[in-house]
Amino acid sequence: MPEPKAQKLAPVKLLYDTWADDEKRIPAGTVLELPVEAAKKLIASGKAERADPLPGDDA
């Protein structure tokens, strides 16, 4: 059987405090690696922004 594909992750910076599944608070300003779909939802709702470097900024 083929192995399942690893889920792609995207770095996001939280703009607001948020709560994890285990009810722990994650403060605004925290950079997290999230699955792409979860990252897109947070960005679309205005609760996070992309945290990956722009091309040429990854020094």
C-alpha cells in the first residue's frame, strides 16, 4: 500500500489570541506551522497573516 501523503504545512502569524483544541490559549504574535487549509481559513477570517519569507528575504 502506498504511504499517505504528508500534509503540507504553512507558517502563519496569529493576529489575535486563539485557542487550541486542548483549550490552551495561543497568544497573538505566535508563528505556527498549520495545515494549508487551516492556515487559509485563519487568513481569510483576518485572524492570521502569512509568515513565510518573500523570495529573496530568506537569509
